[in-house]
Amino acid sequence: MRVWDVDPKILCRNHLLGEHREIHAIWSVIVNGRSGYARHPETLRWVGRLRALHNRHRRVVAEMEKRGYNHASPLDCDLATGDGTQDVFIDSPQRQLDILREKGCGCRIADSPPVDSDG
């Protein structure tokens, strides 16, 4: 599971679409009290920060639509409570850029600032 803390515009297709799926999975676990990945560190860092997760989803969806993807799975903004920013990281944003660079997957890392500036 991974929700990146870098600008979605740098993500390759696979990471962008994969993150969208992960956001929905984490949202479902937290909102619906599902047990599947409830204790996963990536899920735990969003507990109490559904507004921040909703904001991240909005940014990811905007990038998906910019690339021509259709989006039909909105998150219920009425459930987007808690802190609106995410400052808990499993890997620092700079380390996340390094991880993406090491994958050699097509993510556009070169000119990216380390932290998602509008996150």
C-alpha cells in the first residue's frame, strides 16, 4: 500500500492509477471499519486525517482527468473530517522521490520538489 506525498503530476501511469486504488482502499477501511489493512502503517497514518486523504484524492483525480482518464468514484466529502494536511510519513517525501527514481518506471522525478506543494 502506498499513497505518495509528492506532486501527482510526476507519477507514471501505473503509480497514479495505483495510488487512486489505494486511496479508495484506505478510505473504505477507515470509514467502514474494515479490518483488512486497518493496522497497516499506510492506513494508520490517515486515521484522523480523512480531510487530508480527500484532498489527496482530489489532486490525484485532477491529474487523472488531465491525462484523459474518466473518474466515476468520488469520495463522500461529508465524511472528510479531521486534519486537512498530512505530515506523518512512512518515508520522507525526498526518500519517496528516490524510491520512484530507483524503480525506473517513467515517473518524472528530475524537476520535482520533494513535497507535494498543494497537498
